[in-house]
Amino acid sequence: RVKAAVIGAGMSGLVAARELHREGHQVVVFERGNEVGGTWGYDPRVESDPLGLDPGREVVHTSMYRSLRVNLPRQTMGFSDYPLLEKGCGDPRTFPGHEEVLQFLRSFAEDSGLVELIRFGHKVVRVERAVEGRRDQWAVEWRTGGGEEAAGVDVFEAVVVCNGKYTQPKIAEFPGRSTWPGEQLHSHNYRVPEPYKDKIVLIIGRGVSATDIAKDILPFAREVHQASRETTPQVLEITKPAGVFQHPMIARAQEDGELVFQDGSSIHTDVIIHCTGYRFHFPFLKTKGLVSVVDNRVGPLYKHVFPPSLAPRLSFIGIPILAFPAQLSELQSKWVAKVLSGELVLPSEEEMMSSVQEHYQRIEELGWPKHYTHKLEIGKFEYQKWLVGQLGLPSLAEWIEKTALIALELFKLVQSS
Ligand code: FAD
């Protein structure tokens, strides 16, 4: 059994800590905030740079807005033996508000005995091999903030990275963006609609946050517009919020405040909200290039978890996109815990590298950009089933089938209502 550091006490870090602890590992969780729950801890503060471009800004971790209700049925958002059906804060809806998930994660941490494993207020600033050439000695340097500043370095035999993927904004670039005189922010810094009262607002993007924020602002703003690359009738059919004016992407922004779209039309707006996603970001990780982020591809990672040349002592939980996050993190955490204890064995470094290369090749053959590397195929659950196969636990396969069916039924119901 190993002494392991888990970075982050969000949904992924909590379930990773539980699985490692259950497997007999000695676990320390570093959490820079003062609470468990990560993303789910609503924080009304807005960063000093609302676009999140300044690397020196004081980072607010969460991207949660006040009105957010979950976009997945609650039956799919819990753990295999700890479902999100009770232990919340009393919001019984199938798609509850964010407070319900935070309370659920608090209860999970308490009931699983995790709280005493967590060092709150400890920001990890460096993770590096303590001894050159060895995989099993990792220096974890941390700092505390507030009134009692302290710093230190502890050495661990393994590090599990669970720092979340929705904190470092990715913005839309177009000519004139930086000199456009209006207000610009990223959805990471959107909290409440009141500041947009009587304003003309343009939302860029067509994802869940874009649609949610457009709807949130609509009752307050003078007009809400939405621009995106995807404006085919099929896409608009599903994602166009009623009452929101639709446009293709911005071609240029003018210094007189005018925004010109790719179809030549133009409008004058007060605010642009970039709902354009996030970048993976591991500012503390020093691996001398053994793990890097290029065009949002974290790599090389065997099955999105282990960098072959540092496996199994460095691992990442929660990287894949388009999965049920709690389920994904639990399955990955179980795998990591069992590989670290030696109960499961990874292929050789060469075999893991060729698996990664095959995956990259498939992405290239499909003509997809690098940033699709961690996108799972929606609704197929092949990756999750592969993890269950590694773990050899049929009950988890049933859990996957059950949650997939529930989600399908509920989505059908929502669409037809
Ligand atoms: P996070 O929750 O981001 O936790 C990461 C933790 O790491 C944080 O506590 C952070 O403080 C800590 N940390 C980061 N850096 C450091 C450091 N250097 N040192 C120490 N600690 C550090 N999922 C759903 O299932 N359903 C939904 O409806 C849903 N809606 C969402 C809506 C929004 C707006 C967003 C942003 C996400 C949503 N998600 C949803 C996805 C959500 O991210 C996951 O459910 C889940 O919270 C991911 O947990 P995580 O632990 O991987 O990351």
C-alpha cells in the first residue's frame, strides 16, 4: 500500500480519496478552498479579470451561477453505493438546484470518513518527482493563505490529480476583440442576471451554459443575442432559447461598439459573454514534458488516466468529457486504487504508449482536432464498460446500464413535455 496525495476535494477528489482509503492506502487530500465540493460551492465573487486571461489574477475556483439547476437527472449523479436521492438539502426535483449537489457531497465526505483526510486551505503549487528517474517519490509543495500563511513540501509515493476542468476559461478570438469598448466576461465569471438589466447582451456559444445564461438574463436585459459557429437549422432546433436573437459567429468587433457577423449583419451591444468552454490546467505539475497540455489534449495518458512513463504513481481523475461525472470518477478511482495496490496490473510502458498512439491516430483519421481527444462517445459507455472489465465487478456493469436507461427515459420525457 502507498502514501498518496490527492489534489482537490471536489467530486473526483472525494471519491478518489474514498477508493484509495478503502484499498488501504494512506491518503492526504490537499484542497485549496475551505469546503468540499469544488465546482458545486457557489461563490458570488467575480475575478478581477472577468475574462480570466490574467494568469496572476486571484482565481475563484467555481463557475457556478446562482440559478443553476443540474442538467443531468439526479439518478445519474451519485455514486454506485451512495446515490444522489437523499442526503441533499431537501430539493426533491429530478433536476435540483446546485445546493442539493453540494450538500450531497458534504454528506458523502462525512459519511465516508473523508473529512479528517483533507487539508483545507492548502493550495498545491508544485508536484515534481523528488528523485530524478524514480516514479515512486513525489514532492508536493503547498501553501496556505489567509492570516496564517504557511508553506511546506511533503513527499508521497503517488499523486492523484483531481483539480477539476472548469476553472481556466477559453475565450473566442475575433478581429477587434481586445479593443472593443464594451464589457466582456467569460461564463466562468457569470453569477447573476441583475447587472444586465436594460442592456443588450451577446452570448457566444451554444453549450449548456450559453443556453442557461441566455434564459437567465432574458427577463432583465433589453435584448439577448446569441452567436455561434453552429447555426444549422438542426442545431438551432434543439439549442435556441425562445426570444433570443440568433447570429452566426462574429467576423469583427469595431471600436465604435458595433459587432459585425459573418453574414454581414451587425448589431450594437453593451456586453459579450463568452460561453466558450475551458482549458485543462495543471500549473503545479512539473514533469519536464512527460505530461503536457497541447490544444486541450492532456497527454500522453493511457485511457485518460495514467501517463505511461510515470504510471502508476501519477494519475488523473475526471479528464474525459461527455460522461456522467460521478460515475466516471468513481470507476477511474477504483481502477487507480487497485493498480496502486498491485491487485491490477497495467500493460508495459511501451504497450500503453502504443494504445495512446492508436487513439491519437483514430482522432486524426476522423478529422477531429486534438481537443476532441478526451471526448467520449455520447450514450455508448464503452469506456466505462472497459473500466468495469478491468475491475471485474459485474454489479458495476448493471449500475452503468441502469443509469443509462434512466437518463434516456428522462431525457425523452423532458423533450416531449
Ligand atoms: P471540481 O469540482 O472542479 O473540484 C476540483 C477541486 O480541486 C476544487 O475543490 C479546487 O478547489 C481544488 N483544487 C484545484 N486546484 C488546486 C490546487 N492547486 N491545490 C489544491 N486544490 C486545488 N456535472 C453533473 O454531473 N451534472 C451537472 O448538472 C453539472 N453541471 C455543471 C455546471 C457547471 C456550470 C459546471 C462548471 C460543471 C457542471 N458539471 C455537472 C460538471 C462538474 O464539474 C462535475 O459534476 C464535478 O463537480 C467535477 O468534479 P471534480 O472534482 O473533477 O472538479
